[in-house]
Amino acid sequence: MALEAAKLVAGLRETFGSGKTKSYEWRVSQLKAIVKLADEREKDIIGALRSDLNKSEFESYVHEISGVKKSCKLALKELHQWMTPEKVKTSSTTFPSSAEIVSEPLGVIMVISTWNYPFLLSLDPIVGAISAGNTVVLKPSEIAPATSSMLSKLIHEYMDSSAVKVVEGAVPETTALLEQKWDKIFYTGSCKVGRIILAAAAKHLTPVILELGGKCPVVVDKNINLEVAARRIISGKWCSNNGQTCVAPDYVITTKAFASKLIDALISELEKFFGKEPLKSQDLSRIVNSNHFNRLEKLLDDEKVSDKIVHGGQRDETNLKIAPTILLDVPEDSLIMKEEIFGPLLPIITVNKIEDSISVINAREKPLAAYLFTDEKKLEEEFIGSVSAGGMSINETTLHVTDSSLPFGGVGESGMGSYHGKFSFDAFSHKKAVLRRSFAGDAAARYPPYTPEKLRLIKALLDGNILAIVRALVGW
Ligand code: NAD
């Protein structure tokens, strides 16, 4: 495998060296190829996602297929402008000169993706990588095998196979790939593996983007439209892959006085969405595999929380389904509050005053997303100013991720670097500084032998003394 990985990278380096991926036309052709793939093979994609996660057609289209198409269409519309060197003002120290920032491709990129949005999280980084003019290898997740094999087949069928490759596999294959020298590694997944990626990249001084996870809090104040808030919390938690989403609400914080109202609203809306027997709903994704099912069962069976379930709790091991489950007042040291839940369980913890929620959040690692429902401007400002998170939605959950004018990425333990929209193009480009001068205006003052007069003049120049600069330009 190591030899194959080395050959693969060498082949892509040769393609990159030929210069073809740098042209505007090549980039456009590859972006169009992705749109074509998504349009023509929509049924296959939906089928693969149903097979891997029992993802509904609605969620598959709205959260995955349309996300990829939207990214391609934005890139197709804006690419010319993104590629155009950005003229910048020059300073008196380089006068007379002109300058620009040139976005150049990095070379050979590796994208390692995960299983929860296996179509979107594989292709969306590729959109950025090819928009920026790179060659790329995708390593999809083995935990979503139907989507992995479909991507391998379709990407080779639709895209330029000398520049875009797919390597399927698990840890051994990824390990062999990680031994190679890449120009950037884009990884989506857990913090644990993120550390392995970062260590492997360090050997080659390869820059990385780590899109990780964490426990995303939702703070719910009392002065709100409770029905709308409940629906939006449910949408981010259970209508997005049944909680198996990096930005899904992980836990809720509300006041002791308000908790029961919030729970009633959540239960009422949940029943409208998924009926009284949610395990039978075709609109709820299943748990991806038995390992994750067992992991979630362990969180529920922890003796510290087993009497805290106020709604749900039903499971169907044969079909890997767990019903939307709400727990109230779980202890801080329970398993469910120690790790990212990544499933349909929603603990609610209560505080005396809503303002106390900020210190509860800040006592933990920085989350990938944080949410606040309130009508109070002061609380909103305090929340935005005091809580560090990858991103935030106020009076909403997860939607900030879908707006391509916003960067998407974590901070601290939830990741490093960001992408989406123009940020994706920038993520896979080097910003090359280019200064242009003519042979005129060659100030002697900058050259040895240094004299007190020259020093005086240079000081005047650095301090912005125009008269002294002019004297330097006309020669000493
Ligand atoms: P994971 O880290 O186990 O797997 C992700 C990828 O890493 C897979 O392609 C897998 O083959 C590879 N991998 C696994 N073990 C490896 C090893 N030892 N060496 C090299 N490669 C290895 O992640 P996961 O459990 O599949 O994903 C869940 C996590 O991902 C959650 O924390 C979630 O929040 C996070 N996530 C983040 C985002 C985001 O955009 N920030 C999106 C989805 C999921």
C-alpha cells in the first residue's frame, strides 16, 4: 500500500506539474462535472445514503446533494473574480511600486472525510481544492461503505482521473496515505484521529485543516417564541441525521423555572414531526452501525442518568434505531456530559439565572457551534462576546453552516481552519505576495556605506517624512 500511495502522489504531482489544473477552463470543467454527477446520479446518491444511514430523500437532497451543487454554482459564478490577483496599496517604504496578492494552488491535496454526511463532506472540500487549481485524493469513510464505493465509481467516471482520485479504505490505507508528502490535508472527523493527522502532517510540515466536533450547547431563555424555538432545536438535533451531526445541539441549558415548559414544547413538536412511535418513522435516520449504537446505549444506561429520561428512550437494536430522547438535570460527571453525544439524546441542564449558562459553556472545551434563543439584546451581546465557538446561530440551530458567506470551522478542540464559499478557495490557495518596481527611483540612502546623513534620511522615510523621501528619490 505504501508503494501504491507513493505512486499515486507522484502521478498527481506530475499532473499538477503539467500546469493543466491551474487553468480557469480546467477548474470550470471539473466544477461542472460535479454538478452533472449530482444531477444525473441523484437517485444513486439518495440510495447510497439510505443504505448507509437510512437518510430520508428529503434530508439527502437538502443537506447533502443541494449543498454540493450550491458550492459548485457559487464557485462557477465567482471563480474568475477569486482567481484575479488582488491589487493592494503599497507603502512609502516601497515607493514607487505596485503590489498584488496572487492566489496560487498548493499542489496535491488529501481530503479525508467522515460518514455522517458522506456525500457532502467528501465533495465540498474537493470543490474548494479544484476551484483553487489543485489535484486531489479523496479518502471517504469506510463507515459509510455504500457512499464510499459510489463516490469512487462516480468521481472516476465524471471527473478528470489524472487529477482527482479516490482511495477507499480504513486505517491501514489512511496510514499509508499519511506517510506521503501532501501540500495540504483536509480532515473531517474526531479529535482523536485529528491528532494523528496533525502528527503525520508535522513530519512534512504540511498544513492541515481539521474539521472536528465537540459538545454544541443551546441556551434557551424564557422570553422567546417557544413553539418556533422548539421546532428549530428539533430540526438541528433530530431532523439532521438524528443527532449524528457535528453542529447538532449536544445539550441544552435553561433555567430551572423554564425547563418544564421547554420540555413540553419539545415533546409536542416531536410528536407532530415523528408521531407517537418515532422508531417507525421513515424520516428519522438510523444509527450508523452497531458500534455507535452500543456507544449511545452506554450513555443512556449510565446509572447516573438512567432515571433522568423525561421523553423517549426507546431503542430497536435490530434496525439500529433510537428514538428522540430528552434527559433532565443530568449530573456534570455523567458519561453523557463528558463526551460528544453524536446521536439522538438531548440532555437538559438547568441553572438559576440564564446568564449562568455562559460560565457552564466556558468551563468546557470550545465547541464547534453554540446556540442561543432569546429576545434579550443584552444577553445576545454577552453570549456573542463571551462564548468562544467555531460559529453561532442566534434563535436558530445549525443554519449558519449553510450560508456560504460565513466561514465554517472550529476553534481550539473543535478544529482549525475553515471553508465554504470563498473561504474554501482561500483554504486551498497560497496567498503569494508580489511587489513590482521599475528601475527608477533607486534611493542611494538604502545602500552602504551607511552614514549619519543616510540614517537620518531613512529614519525620516520610515517615519513618513515626505520631504525627506522626495530628497532620497532624486538621489543623494
Ligand atoms: P473518525 O475520525 O473516526 O473518522 C474520520 C476519518 O478518519 C475516516 O475517513 C477514517 O477512515 C479515518 N480514520 C479513522 N481512524 C484513523 C486512524 N487511526 N488513522 C488515520 N485515519 C483514521 O471520525 P468519525 O467518528 O467518523 O466522525 C465523528 C466526528 O467527526 C465527530 O466528532 C463529529 O463532530 C466530527 N465531524 C466534524 C465535522 C465538521 O465538519 N467539523 C463534520 C462531521 C463530523
